[in-house]
Amino acid sequence: MSKGTTFDNDLLKLIFNATAIANLADNAASGPLTVLYVSLHTADPGSGNQSTNEISYTGYARIAVNRNSGGWVVTGNVVSPAADITFGIMTAGAGGTVTHAAVGTAISGTGKILYKGTLTPNIAVLVGVTPKISSGSTITET
């Protein structure tokens, strides 16, 4: 079973832009999320959470992106960041190669992953590198 194209786009707008789906879903819950948190991963987090295979280095933190059209662009069933998502510069630590990114619910810890996927291009994180997901980067759902 799959979703209809229009509903697929509506669902993405509900999650990323907090746009209601008429007669089905709204964003009027008590205390709805106003931001989503982007995390970087050195391997697919699979069915885990935001901390599964998450990169770790001094200077890294998940980035909050507004849950509206100013934070995310949803068009043609594709979601893109409205602006570059820039993480902290690596000053120390193991680093690694970022192969996946996730969008979830928590600023730290075991947040629920809403969407995850492979990140193209991968990002080699070494001392002095500032990882960035540009608005032109793609995250392919896995």
C-alpha cells in the first residue's frame, strides 16, 4: 500500500511546516513542536533513535530548524532545508565521515527520528571542519 501523491505532499507539509491537513490532522495539539532537530550520523541509524550512530566530536550539537516554511521547503513531495544547516566546527575528537542525516524531535539524547536518509555528498569531519548541509544537499529517505 502506498500514499497518494497529494497526500504524501500534505503529510510532509504537516510534519515539516506544521500545515494542517483539512478534515484529517492539525497542529493544534497542546504544545506542538515548533522546531525539528537535525542530527548527523556516520552510518544508517536504522530503526534506532537520534543518538544511534550519531557523530561525536567537540563542537558538535544538533541544529534546531523552524517547523515552518521558513525552515523547510516542501514541494513535489521533496523536503529541503530553506537555508544551509551549519553545525559546529570540529575542534577535537574522533570525527568520521557523515553518511546519513536525520530529522527528529530532541535537541540531545534519544530523540525520535521522524525522517532519516543518506546524505549526498558525504562529509569528512576532521579537526577544523565545519559540517554543513546546504539547501542544495539531498537526503534520500532510507
